[in-house]
Amino acid sequence: MRNNPRSPFIGHWSWAIVHCSMVALILLTVVLASQAQGTGPLVIIQGTPDTTAAPPEVRTYVSVIDKNTAQTINDLASKNFQIEEAGVDIGTPAISYEPVGLAIVVVVDRGGISAPSDPRIKEATDLVRELVNRLSVTGAADDDVIGIVGVGEDGALQPEEDFSYNPVDTNLVLNALVTMEGETVRGGTPLYEGLDEALRLLTAHTDATIRDVLSHRRKVIVVFSDGVDPDFSDTAREEDIIRKANNADISLYTVGLAQRNRDLSAGENLKRLAHQTYGLYQLHNNDETHQQVLDLFGHLMSQRQQYLVTYSTRLPKGDYTLNIGVDTPIGSAESSVTISSILEKPRLRLTSPTDGQPVTVPISHTETSCLLLSTQRTDFHYLSTPVHLSTEVVLVDDAPRDPAEVRYFANGAFIGASTTPPTYDFTWDVSTVVTPTEEMRVQEFTLTGEADDAYLGERMETQAVTIEVTWEPTEQTGCAHLVEWLGTYWWLLVVLAALAVGLLVLLILLIRTRGELARKVVARTTGVLKGVTKHLGAMPQRAPGKLVILQGANMGKEFRLATQVVKVGRDPQFCDFALYDEYTSNPHFSIQL
């Protein structure tokens, strides 16, 4: 046979192809590595955020797990968490790293590994014992809890042990392992039936106490199997298991039990179950992989630690979406959950005064002198009459808080405010509302109070309370009324004074006129008398005489003069002899004998 030498071009291209293949392999490795690390952590909000323990505080447990190692990512701070409530950033929450506990259900798929002389059932039970020994069971509230489901012949789910708590009895699980080791299972077994039962224990437990225990614990299923038997392989059932697990934030960690130093031909189902529920798959077929399984258990134990995220909500009663984002050294991720706020604005109740309460405002005054004869009242003023207002804050949602102030109103007008809880006492002095008058005044006031809720900012109002206020009238003395009258009608006094002066002048003029007339009459009368009378001569004793009227109204009358002095005038009560003449005075003249 002719030996054809290799062309140099062929060798050159062969080396080029090898070089390119190596470069492509390196790039693929880098890409896969970057994808594995760049997917970010697994963020799980464990259970429903607690809004009732200490409202308005919201307490939420959050697991932050490295999906590639199954370890919890620790050393995160508040700045690594972003909280959005109903789409609104609420700022930096309070963060603490606390033990909460694990809730583990072990599923042992006994078909295919429990045949006589097959060591894998013993390997599986020993691995479960290792897992149990790593649990934290100290009688504390955060104890890990564990249950087990065995999948036997004809789909029998036995042995099965439920969760135990307070105390956690791990012997129940250990005893189930002994039972498994003593039984032979022939043929295939329905792994999905066992997984469905494990999901029921974790998500739909019939015991309310256990449901409460499971509410915030990190829930996982650890599976020991040699793979899904083809007779029981059902894609729809597998997808249903994955959907249920993801809806409940339950991860499946699957351990493929292969013969020593052999691969597991039916392990693809186990891988899908783990990867699609954010768990891990681990082959167990030699000492090295045995240690890897134990390392996986160690990583699982770290998941009992969670972040307690605490913040205060200001949302009114209702359901909202809470979104928690977490930044970690391996990337960022977020998770959402429904939060139920219980906050309702409190009710305000006006406890004082009582509805219909009457209030009387007394009046006071000062007594002063009036016209030097009496007194008058001055400086009328109402005495201070307080109306005490108090308000009670009645909580509806058991979230203690006090409004910053309570504002009070009378007939809609602001009268004052109080900033002193719990009763927000305020005193309204109704004596300053009106000024004193002579009439009694009565007025009704509708009192109300209002405040703003410290959490929700909503306005709160009290019920309306009506009071009746009576102001006493001013009562004045008669002298004061006279002074007031004089102050009003002074012009009338001026008129009267002018009239009085005029009358006085007229009187003076009248008197002067009458005087002159009287003098004229006297002169005439005296002349007449002189004409008709004469002196008597000297006699040893007084002789009687007589007075004769020669002219006038009394002409012809005579009057005997029996006394030495006789007074003549107009009226008899003032004189001895009355002429009854209006032009004469009293007395008009005298006659002396």
C-alpha cells in the first residue's frame, strides 16, 4: 500500500481547529460559571408578614440563599434590603439575623434500593440519621422539625411519621428508618405520590398548631431515590409537583442513590425536580460523593437562619403587595407577597361636656357714688365661666397612638386646641364670648373636636355636643338711670333753664309794674282822706272818731275809730279796716288818733 505523506496544510488547520476548540471550551466554561453565579440568590418571604403583633410594625422573615451551594447568605445589612409597599419605597428597614428553624420532610423512595443484598437502603437510612443528628432540637421555640415518608410497594406510603413539636421527637423518624431497613421492596415505586404527601404535610397540615409552627420556617424536602421508575414517570404529574413546591416556596434537594462507582441512569427526573424548585441534586455513589452529600446537609442547616425585616406601615386596612429586593455579593433578587394592613383610623369621642348641659355666666360690677345722693354700678363684667372639653381616643385596630393635637370648634368656629394626651383637656371661657348688656342673653353652641390620625393622616371627628349658655343681664340703680337720662336729654334741660329765666324776668317786670300802680293808688287815697278828715283838738282824754268813705266802691260807709292806731288795707285779716279795693295793699295806711 502506498503511503501518502500528510500535507503541511492539513497539519496547520488541525492545530488551528484544536486551538479554537480549546478557546471555545474555555469561553463556554466562563459563561456557564458566570451564569451560575450571576443568577442571584434565592429570596423567599417565609409565610405571611405579621401585621397584628405590634401594629403598625410589620415583621417579615426572609430567607436569602445561594442557590448554587444551598447556603444562607449572611452578613447582610439594612442597606442590602429595599422595601416597596404598594409600589412605594418605604426606606431602610430594620434587619436582624435570627434562628427560625427548618421544616424538613424526608422522602425515601424504597423501590429499587431495598432489594435483598442491595446496600443502598442502608446508605440512605444512614444518611437520614446524619441529617437528623445535625438538626437543632433543644426544646426552644425555633427547634427544627422533621417528618418522613417512605414509598413502598404498590404505592403504599409507609412508614410515615408526621411532624412532632413541643417537644420535637426525632426518635419517631429514627424508628421509621429501622423499619425500612428490615423490609424488602420489590419492583418500582411511585415517587411522585411520596412527594405529593410531603407537600401536603408542609402546606396543608390538618393540625392548626403544626401549621403555625411551619408558617415561618424554611421548608425543604430531601429525597433519596434511584430515580423515577419508567412505569410511574408522568410529565404532567412531575410538573404538578414542581408547581406546588414553587407556589409554597419549598425546595427539593434530591440525592441520587447509584450503585457504588456507577452513574445513575434514571436520575434526570431527580435533577429536574431539584433545579426547577431552586434546590440541588447530588449523586451518591462513592466516598467522595458521600462527603458531598454530608456537606449539602451542612449547608441546609444554615438555612435555619433568616433575616427578620421590620418596618412600619402607613397603609389603611386592606391587602397590598409587598416587594422585598435584596442585593448580595452574588447578585440581586426580589420576592413579593401580599400584606394585609389592619390600620383603621381611631374614633374620637367628646367626653365632656355632656349633651344639653346648661351654663350660666354670672355678672359682676363696682358700686360708685351717684349725684352725692345715691350710688350707681359701673365696670360691669362677666365672671370667668369655664367649659371643660375632653376627648377620648378609641382605638379600632389595637395600634396604640395619640394624635398630635385635638382641635375644638363651637358652631364651626375654632376655639382652641390641646396637645396633651390622653384626654386632650381644653378650657373654653364663655364669659369672653359676648359683652354685658341690660338684656339676658341665651345662645346654644354645638361643640365638636377633630384630629389627624398619627399613622394614616386621615381626619377624625367627634360627635356633636350641644350646650346652652345664659349670660346674666346688667341691673342699674335709679340714680344711674337719671344720670343716663340727663346725659341723653341735656338739651331739654337747657330749654327748661331758658324758660325759667324768661319766667323770672317776666315776674320781676310784673312786680315792678304792680308796685308803681300801688304807689299811684296810695297817693290818690291819701289825698282823698286828707280832704275829708281833720285833726281833733287837744282833749284831756282821747275822743273817739270815725272814718267816712267819700269815694270809691265803699262810698258812704263809716268806720268808728275806737283805738289809737287803725290799719287800713285791702284784706281784713291783715288790717283793722278793709277797703276791698284791689288797688290797695296790706296794710295800705294807718290812722293814728
